[in-house]
Amino acid sequence: MPQGACSIDGRSVPLAEAVRAAADLIAASRLSVFLVDDCDVAGVRAAIRLAERVGGVIDHSGSEIALRELDVMRGFGKFIVTPTEARQRADTVLLVGSGLTKIWPEMIQVLGLAEVPRLALQPERRQIFWIGADGEEESLANLANHTIRAGSETLPGLIAALRASNAGRHVALAVSDKNALDPLAEGLQRACFGLVVYNPSSLDALAIEMLMGLVADLNRTTRFSTLSVGGSGNAETSMQTSGWMTGFPARTGLGRTFPEHDPWRFEARRLIESGEADALVWISGEPNPPAWTSRVPVIALGAEQAGAKNVKVQITIGQHGRDHDSVEFVRETQSLGFRRATHESSLPSAATVLDEIAASLSREAV
Amino acid sequence: MLTCLRGGRIIDPANGGERTGDLFIEDDRIVAPPVGRTADRTYDVTGKIVMAGGIDIHSHIAGGNVNTGRLLLPELHPGQTPSSANLPLSAARWSTFETGCLYAKMGFTTVVEPAVSPHHALHAHLELADTPIIDKAILTVLGNDDFLLSMLRDGESASAIADYVGTMLIGTRGLGVKCINAGGATAFKYNARAFSLDDVVPHYGVTSRAIVEALQRAVIDLKIAHPLHLHMNNLGIAGNVDTALATMEAARGLPLHLAHVQFYSYGTEGKRGFSSAAARLAAAINAAKNVTVDVGQVMFGQTFTVSLDVLRQYNGSRNARPNKWVIFDGDANGGGIVPYEYRRSDFYNAVQWACGLELFLLIDDPWRVFFTTDHPNGAPFTTYPDLLALLMSRDLRAQWLAEMPRSVAEMTTLASIAREYTLDEIATMTRAAPAKLLGLPDRGHLAPGARAEVAIYDDDDNDRAHTFRAAHLVFKDGDLVVRDGDVTHYRAGRTLESRPQFDGSIERRLDAYYDEVYRAPRDLFMVHAKALPRPDLFEDVGLRS
């Protein structure tokens, strides 16, 4: 197997030795946590298979946002549209929250916010409304026909007021606020195909649910759907892969040989800080593991490490989609897509290394 | 290795029906009784039923929407029992691993995932790769895609459309072509709330009928073995038997498969305006020899519905049990996931249950009616044993009917039907006929040369559900994978595909289209074998001669 830099306690070693040390560490641990932060599908599959073997836990650093969104779905429901459909159809766009283009810099282009929707029956420039703007993101502000500024504290109330107003209910708002909101509610109702784009980082689950409620109400008379700018795309890769393999998203434990999903019990950080877990397999492109991992030895698969003390074993792996072909969640298509290697190299993939660790465990078991 | 299954009751309708005797397996094939050789291993299956491995032509087991169902409903599949060490994740309920094991346990060895939109084909194949033991295939869904609708609007030739269908089938590694509410999902994006055969898709100006006819023609011209697999308009609506009858007429005598027809067998009689029209539909199916159907039987209990008929799923979301849903306006079809609990005490659900059984029992020819629950839409596939028992026993049906609202018996003909399926008819419907319909000549029967996919059941005449719930032995490609109802080990199943010939100039045109419309390389969506854990598991089933 080709290799990049590998080390044990900072000492350079061949890959095979690093793999063996990783297997030993996992075998000796009471509970290993697998944090699949930067993995393609193959990497997540290999991590889940290995976690199943050793009774470990699967989590992703983006789980908080991913599960916030998922909680809305599994508690209420969701309307979702692909960016391409949105770009081609949406004559009305409601932007919700701030930081949209910071999280998704290509958003304006991908959603074609400055374009005329190709498949609209009467193609005209889109009506764009924005609630929860914070005065930044100038390029987005320039496109919006109507903007209401709000911070994270007032935005949920604003969404609720918008939903109530849309439903024809009385809204207890100051006259000036109501005057600002009314044209927006009317604009949404005039949509032929409306799009809500929101930032889940700036909304709590209840506010997102309120937004879905608004969209559900609008769908009684017209068409509307939503698109989240999301957290990390790779959280979605792990959610999908874990979904078909275990039935559940990340924060799933395999210690009892059948999967158990519990967002609190199987949170990597809590498990490590509480001392329940005593080893971390960390697959990431970051140079240093988070400070909260300092209590446990870390097996780091990813970019070359900056030398954090608790990185016991370090194995440099290739970047999926760059060093090797990969399948991963693609935000632009909202599906798993095939990425050809842009700079093919001989660095091993996460999946290859994890499978080697599993094989090393087998050999020792024999 | 030569294996002898000694003394079984062999039910093999494709080869003359029933006989008692020995069956020989050499490696992965059925062989003629060898002369002058002793078997390496012998299983005494005296008194047991021996059939070819079961084939399910329509079961939603993989793909983005199915996965959304898993994630939507964690409370419905908590873990309970431990996995055995050699069957990792087999106890992960609703996982792909469990799916493969549960099918194998019932003696099924081939399953078709019938609804994969092109942009989720890679996802579906990844899931199928993690579905052990059984062979799998997908049907590629077309008929709401902008490219096809634009071709029809622009009056492009049948051969150009066939080229497009051919390249989409190959790019998605599909076995056949499915169409789901032709044009309806697109019309829903233009706010249509109902969409019938002669309704026009806004913007494109083409009717649902024209889309179906074009796809049906393309499938025939491309010599794809499996006829167009059609999910018709107006699923689940009272009075929709008229849609089914009109769609059969629209087939113009050409081959057409109609999916889950139970959901289209409804009349409008009675005080609730909902009745069974299954007898009428069955009579029409009996007369239309070009048409095959699968039933999509309803069985009672909790399930979730998953469909690329997003219009229908949106309309159905108001009846979600529990009350949550996902409505996905995806590229082309999109989809909807709506949980549902069919209740025996619910008049509508009970009529649906009766409609399905009426269709099974009133369609004469078991070669043209296929055994499905449209998993999970009518019921999970794990209800198959109970459904088989119902088909084989009039008394059992009467017992079930007695527990339902009395008005159900009045709105259906079920109580009057005496027919009981024979084992030969069961084997036809679940083995021989599906193999023929899908173009798999070496499956579904037990003649020498067939794949050694064999299910052996205890012959319990008093409890047919028990017979079919857990096979005594199951061989997959000659490998014993189930013993006494338990899966013994994993093996990798194949993925069946069809690779039609077409004019390759369509590729350049499609590449340019993807660059312009999706602003992404078409390659992103293609199913490359090397993107899968095992690139070597595809099997080209060939074309119709």
C-alpha cells in the first residue's frame, strides 16, 4: 500500500506499523469513538464496519446542525428542493437568516438569484425577500427587493409573525414592523413557485419548524419549497451512509451489536469529556484535533498533523475527490455524486487505512 | 461440488409442474442427474417443497427516498436483537443488511428496486452493494425529466427518444425503464393538484398519454426485455379504475407492465363514495394479453409510503400516520415520504385490502399477475408469508373479513370468491413469471442450466404462512445461505442490468445539456462501477431477441 507520512507519538514509522499501533489502541480501548469529519462514502462505510467490529460509536463534528435539521424532519416534516429546480423555477425567494453566502459562497450563482427562471410560465426577474439580514453580505442585499433586518433573538418571532400573517391571523407587532411584514406576506402568496433559503446555524429547531409550517401553509394554494445552506456537506455524506447501513444518522453507538441512535449519549465530545470513551479515531482535514479531545489518545487519519500531544498515531491519507476518486454528498445536486480525482496521488484513502486496521485486528484475533 | 437435494416435492411450473424426486446442483447451476457419480453432499428434503429462488419485481429497498424514510422514522425501527458476529449489521433494522437477510430467509434471491431517478442512481447502487446475498436491479425512472419533455414538445423522432432512453439506462446501470405519473410530478411544480392521462404538462404542452406512449415505444425499440413499467396517474383516488382502464387502452396492444394496480382498483359506490372496482379491472386485465400487472397488496399495520409520485404523496401527506412527511421537489420526479398505518378497522383500508385480494384471485393467469405489496407502500415485504396464506385459503380470508367493518364485504366481491392458489400457481407468480417478465432465462425455474437458486420449505398444509416465513434451506448460486430459517453467512449478490444499443451522438448533446442546465458535469451523476465497493458485480442480462 502506498503511503504518506505516518507517525507514532511523533516518531516517523512505516504505514504498516502505524496501522498495527492503531489496531492495538482500538483493541485495548473500552470504547472507541469514530469521528468521520471529512470522509467520502467509502470512508464512512469503512468506519462503520470497523466501529461495528469493536463496539464503537459513530459521530460527526457537524452533527449538531445536521441533527437540528433532522429533528425538524422527524418531528414535523420537510419540503426540500434541489438547487437546480430552484434556479429554474423559483419566481419568489425568501432568504432567512444571515451568513448565507458566508456558508455557501457560490449560492447566488448556483441559485441564479440574479437570473430569470428558465422554466417559469412567465419568466421575469425573481422577487427576493430577506428576513434576518444583519447588514452584511452586500451582494445578496443588492439583489433583495425587500429586506427586514433581525438578529437571532428576534428572527424566530418574525418568522412566526409572517406565518400568522400569511394565514390571515392578527399579529401583535408594532405598526411599523407590521407595515414591513405585510408586503412580504403578500409577495409570498403571489408566488407561482417559491423558494425559502435558510441558514440552520442562525435558527433553532423550533424556528426552522415554524418556517416549514409557513411553507406547508403556502403549499395549500401555491407551490413552495425550501433549501438549507446546510452545515458541512460531509455531515450529509455520513448521514446518508449511516442511514442505510445502520438505519440511523451519526451519533449512533454499536456497542450492543445492534445500532442505537441517541444524540446525547453518543455525542463524541460528551463521551470523551466524561471519560466514557477512551480512544478517538479522527478522520479530518484539520491539522489539530479539537481541544476537547485532549483526554484521549487520538488516531488521526487526514492531513499531516501539527503535532498535538494526544495524537498517538497519525496516518496521512489522501483527500477524497483530489487524491482519489470519491462519492460524496454534493450540495449543488442534493445527492451523492461521483468526484473524479483532480490530482490523483498514491496516498491511501480513509477507507483503505480503516480496512487495513480492521484486517490487523482480525490477524491479532487469530 | 455436486449437491443432491433428495426426495423433495419439486414445484417447477416452467418445466412441467410438480414432481417428486432428486434435484442436483453442480457449483452454481442446476444439473441433470449425473450418471455414475456420487454427490459430495446430500440433503434429505423428503416431504419438503422445493422451488426456485423467489423473484420480487417491485420492492422499494434502496435509494435516496428510502433512506429518507429510515431517517424520518427512527422510532419505528429501534434495535432489539443482537447481530451474530459473521452477519455484521444484520440486526440493524431497516438497514440494507437486514433487507438482504430477510429476503433470503423467505427464499427470495432476486429483488428489483423499481423507482430510481437518474440523479439518485449512484446512491441506490451504493445501497444495493450493501444489500447482501440477493441479486438486485433497479428500474430507471423517466417521464418527468426536462430533457425528455422538451424532446416531445419539439416533436423529436422516436429514434432520438430511444437514444436518450438508452443512454440514461446505461448511465444509471438500470435493468428497465419505469415511468411514474408521467408528467404529473412536473405539473405539480406548476401547482397542478391532479393529473390525468390526457392532462397537459404546463410549459411543455405534452400529455401524460404522449409521454407513456413515447417511453413504451422506446423500450420496445431498444429491445429491453422488461416492458415499460408504469405507475399510472391518479393513484389512490376513488373512481380511479377508469384511469387504469384508459391506460390499458392507451397501450394499443403493446407490452406494458402496470405497477401496484390495487391502488387503481377503486370505484365510487356506497355512502362513502369508495368501493372496490377490482372485479372490473381484473376482467379488463384478463382480456388484455399485452398487459402484466403487480398487485401492491395492502396488509394491516404500520408502514411508510415512499414514491416518486410527488403530487400523490403531497396529497396523501394530510393523512400521514404519524403526522410527518418529506416532500422533495427533486430534479425530474423528486418524491415524497409519508408514514401510514393501515388499520383493519378503517373502512377505506379494509376495502383496499380486499381489492388487492380480489385482483389476485380474479386475474386468471398467474403468468401475468405478480406478487407484490409495493413494499413498503402497501405493506412491508415481511408480510409476504401471511399474504401467500390468504391467497391459498378461502377460510382464512373469511376469518380476516369477519373482523372488518361489515360494509367492507358489501363494497367488494371478495367473500364470494372461492379460488385458492395452488403451490404451482404460487411458484409461477413468484418465480417463473417474474423471470420471464424481466428477461432472466436462467432464473425462476429448476431445469438443468438454471442458476442454483433454490428455496426449500417445510410443507405445512395447515399453516402456509409458516411454510413461507422461514425457509428450511436456501441456496444462492449453489451456496447454502439459509439453514432452518437462519442466514448462515453473507455473500455478495449481483446487480442485473440491461445494455441496449443506441446512436452515441446523443451523449455529446446530453453533456452539453448538463453543463448548461445543471452547471455540473454529467459524469457527477453517472454510475461508474469503480465508484462502488465491488465493481465486478454487474451482470448484463442481454436484450430481447
